[in-house]
Amino acid sequence: MPDATHDPTELRARARANAQKRIIVVLGPTAGGKSDLAMELARRYGGELLSADSMQVYRGMNIGTAKPTRAEQAEIPHHGIDLIEASAEGFTVASWLEIAERALLDIQSRQRVPIVVGGTNLYIRAFLEGLDEAPAADTVFRAQLEAVASTELHERLCASDPAAAARLHPNDRRRVIRALEIAHTTGDSASARRTAWDDAGVVPRHDNLFTVTLDWPVELINRRINARVRRMFDEGFVEEVAALLGHGGLSVQARAACGYEELIGALTAFDGSLRPPHAADLELAAERTKIRSRRLAKQQRTWLKRFRGLQPSVSLPCSQESTAASLADACDAAIAQL
């Protein structure tokens, strides 16, 4: 009789059975292959994917956000993508969390396995333990601020909360006003509240999680990022951004996505109108997108340390030889032991 612990068929069956009782969360840096792994796990376990990417919520932002293709969405149900127009303002992590929680219940009600794919660590944190209770809106104070010019609002924020002012663009009126409102209502700066939440340990509200973290060496993930950016430009990213600009434009929040902000500068004239891009401008936009994406990956690595204490979990060392199938095999082995 073969040892069941070493029999691939038995191990796969046990992993599938154990996965049915779990919410699987796949984490890792940008361009690290999270979506490919999540797709493979969904095939093996009878799962559906829930995107935790703050930019995949926007319709039409496909290539630059590495959104699942139509074929992938047809094969495996996806949730949390294409929720609003790219021109729409005001979509928040709270907006996403409400949708995500409904999707989670829907997936589980059909005896499918929820697989949360993390692209935005703030969304993951909110999913795991809910949102920090923020003060309610002060409509009178907010109305007073709405009458103030954006530059003056940002100057006020610089004086009261330099950290928040450094993080927020002066034209991001909604967030600047909210930061001023929080300080006015609570007496604490928005940055102080955010730091306290960041520094606290992650305490999940779900007791049936299984977390998978992809661990890439810095040099290799940077190569993957550079290659992805080049593919984006080769596969029509410029045309995608031009189409969005020509049909309603992008909100302040949407245009902040890596690559979009850089391309908007290459595609627009001083008066904001579309213009034919110069090759040199496109090359510069591509290089800036690579740099910004590498910085994002560095920030994600810092954030991911907060999740390492979650149990049960598995951290998967990745290399040039790693594939979705080989990483899924490692997940099988870990989940089969639960």
C-alpha cells in the first residue's frame, strides 16, 4: 500500500477537502504571479476569485492593472473588478469592503472556495479585520472647506499634519478635506490615526483563513516588473489610456495608478487636450512606470511583514523556475496538513 502522505492523488484530494473549509488569501508583490497562482488554486479547489486591487475596480483600466482577461473571467468567476467608471470619484476602501463581504457570502453559499487575491495591502488589511472606525462626516465644517481653494487647503494640512500633506496631492481635495475634518472632529491628525492602525498587529475577524505569501528576491521581482511594463506598452497600454481620456477621463484616484499618471503626461498638451505622443515621451513614461512599480513592490514588502504572523499560512520562496503549477503544488502540501 502506498503511503498516503506521499501519494500525489491522495494529497491533492485531501488538500481540496481542507480548502473547502477555508478562505484562501494570496499575497505578494506586484508582478509576482499572484493572479496566476490564484487561478490554478481555483481550478484545483473549486474556487472563485475576489480581487483586492484598488485599481481593478475601474472599468476600462485593464492592461495597466493586469486585470484578468475575458477568457480567465469566463473560466473562473471573478468578483471585485469593473465596479465603477474610471471617471468616477469617491470610491473608497469602505465601498470595496461592503462589496467584498457580499461576494464572500455569495461564494460560500454556493459551496465554492473564496480566494482573495491581494494587490492592495490596505484592502487586504480591511478585509482581514475590518476598518478603523473613522469619525462621521461634519457637514457644516466640510461645507466651509469646500469654499476654500485647493492650494490653501493643502497649506492648512501642511501646517497641521505634514505627513498627510506629503502623501496627498493638493488637487486631491476629497482626501485633503477628509484629513482636515478628522483632525477637527477628533483632535488627532489623520496620520496619527493611520500610524496607530498600521503599527497594531493584524487580528483577523475570520477564523478559517489560509494565507499564501509569494516571497521573491528583490532582483528577480524587479526584473519581472520591468518585463511586465514592457509587455503593457507592447499590448496596447497607450491606446487604453488614450481611450479613457477621450471618453470621460480618469478620476484623481484612478489616474494615480502606476503607469496611468505617467502616460497621461505623455498624451496630453498643456491645456489638457489629447495630442499625438512622441516616441521619447512614451519611452520616458515607460521608464518612470518601471521605477514607480519597483517602489510599490518595496512598499508592499514592508506591508507584507505585518501579515507573516497569520496562521495557518505558507510562505513560498519564488525563483525563475517557479510556475503557477509548482507553487500550487506547494500549497497543496501545506493545506493537506491542516
